[in-house]
Amino acid sequence: MAGLHNASLQPFLLLVRSWRTFGLLCFQASVAPLSDTCTFNRDNLPMQDLVCVSHLRWDFVWQRPQHLLSRLAQTRRVFFVEEPISVGPHEPLRLDHYCWQGSRGETVEVFRLMQPTEGPRWIGHGDALTDERYRTLLADALAERGVQAPLLWLYTPMAHGFIDTLAPAAVIYDVMDQLAAFKDAPLELSQREHNTLCQANIVFTGGVSLYREKSPHNPNTYLFPSGVETGHFAQREGLALPDDLRALPRPILGYFGVIDERMDLELLAKMAQQHPEWSIVMIGPVIKISHEELPQAPNLHFIGMRAYAELPAYLAHFDVALIPFAMNDSTRYLSPTKTLEYMAAHKPIVSTPVPDVIELYGTVVRIGATHAQFIAQVGEALRANDAGQRLPLERELLAQNSWDAIAQRMADLLERQTA
């Protein structure tokens, strides 16, 4: 997998005040241009070109956009457009690009505008500083590659302006979060989302709650909860205990994912205090909250982000897998991908009462509606010997929700709706 070229970027700031979890990388440094050229074999890519504009970085956390688009890239050219990056004031303004190549021969070309600024800042899509220039430079770059009337796939309504600029054959809006509920969301986001929902040819939603919220605004709205690569997370053979878990006493209660304002930090603190014999391991980047806000306890371990390829080794050694989200506006529409990933390893799962978790996976996942109930459910999960009882239900859910199957169903819809 191609990297984010961190060595050449030499970042010295990760701006964590952004409104969105992953659209965060903001550099103020001497940045070497990226000039990797993507070579696409058009004979093997018969389907219509696809341009995706996202608030997420391609090479940060591997999640829904990467899972879907890397699969769609097996039959079409895919171009992924990131948010702009702030660079030093003496750097040239330019459109950088690099080529990501997957293990199955798929290729995605990634674009990002490098914007000189006097000081480091986050720049999102639709920002007045960069919006018009970015759209023009991208249109030129796509024209040079022979892209005409592509499918335009949006992950943020703040990229609504790209619709007019790129004149797509169809607009797809894949809603994976209720972005307006996130901390520091742009004031104009709600209106732009309304416009995007009305103009989109197809709307996909990543959860049941999102589907109910968005479907009244567009009759072509389809529910596609996030999926799982079962084989990846079911790995057990040959997975050594990671070094940073070796010294921890059992049981190990684990979480992986972003750690931000959606996390119930008070719950983690209580659990660590009431059960000092439990090792609580939190894997993932800390975003939009400071490290000083994280609860501290000898048995509570925030170990940072790990690569997607490394997660199965950690998961294999979890005794219980946790979904410890707080109940607030930003989690009301949440449909955590990690639920199925935990399930693929057949780990007992305990969650706070996230509505989508209850509705989609409540037959398998233990739910703790209060802090006391959550902690009690963890204790029950450690004592129970119910893996055999869960197994048939888990296998059925996993079979229905593979990323391969989801991407194929989406592709079939695209063909029918855009024919």
C-alpha cells in the first residue's frame, strides 16, 4: 500500500481542532511535490470513470471509502480528491497527486491541493481560500487524463461546488456520518447537504438511523451499513502477541478506532477504577480532544494508532471487545464499522446503547445502557461461555455484510440508475 509520503512531507503539525475526525492533516512545511504517475489498463477497466471528493485522507484510517472505492477500482478508473493541505508561505500553490495500488491490482489516483498560507490551518472543501482554484485545477487534471462526464461520488456536502465544475453523468452521495452534528461543523454545511441530497442521483447511507434521516429528501436513497473483511479480522494462526500487550495482565478489554468527543471517557475512568484487575487497551488516534482530557489509570492504556494490517493481532488477544461511545448528538446516527470487525474474530462485544448497534447487531452484542450496566455486562462477558451460542448468528451477519458483496450491490445500482 502506498504511504502518505510522510518522510517527504515532514509534517510538524497535526491540527486537531477540525470539525471532522479524519479530514485533519494540515502541514506547514517544505513539501516535496508528488509526481507518481498512475498507469491504468483501460482494457481491464470497462466501467465509467469515478471521481470521489472526500473529507477523509486516503492513507489515514482505512475505512468505508477505501473499502468501497478500492473494490470499485477493479473495474473502473477511480480518482480520490482529498481536502487541501496548508504549506509554507513560500511554497508554490499546486495540485499534487500520487498513485495507490492495492493487492488485487486495483489503482486509485489521489489528488490534493497544496495551499500556501502564512500559518498552519485546516482547510476543508468549500473554503473560500481554495474552492474555486481547486475545482479548476482538478478539472484540468482530469481533462488531461481523458475523463469526461464521470460519476461524482461525494462524502461531504461541502464539496457540492464540484458538481457544476465537473459536469458529472451522475452524483452519488454516500452518507457515512451526520456531519452537521460534529464538533465545529461549518455553519453552511446543513444547507449544502440539503442541496446535495436534492441533486444526487443516488444516496447511500451507512446506517439505519442515517437512512431514516436522509431518505425523505431523496427517493433514490439506499441503506448500506458498513461491511467487514471477515478473513482479515478472523486471523488467528501465527499472530504473535504484540509487544505492547506482553506485560499487561489478563483479561484484556480492547477498542480500536478514533478516540474523539464521541468517546465516553467517564465510562472508561469508572471501569478502570472499579476493576483494576482489567487491562483496558484503547487503540487509535486521539482527535479533536487533547491528551490531557484522557482519563489516567495504571490499567488504562492509550497506545496510539495501528495500521489496518496490524489490528488482527491485537484483536486476537482481546478477551472482550468494547464499543464505549457516549450518548450525544454526534453518536445518534453512528453505525460503528468495528462491530462487525470484532465479530469476525468471534469476540464477545459490549456496547453502550448506540441505536444502530442495537437494531443491527443486538442479537449478538451485549448492551449496557448505563455505566453500571456496561461494566456489569463486561463482567458477564468475561464469565460467560457462550461463543457456541453466538457463532451461528455471527456467521449469518458476517455473510450478509462483506465489503465485496456491498461494493457489488452498489455497482449494480450504479449501472441501473445511470444506464
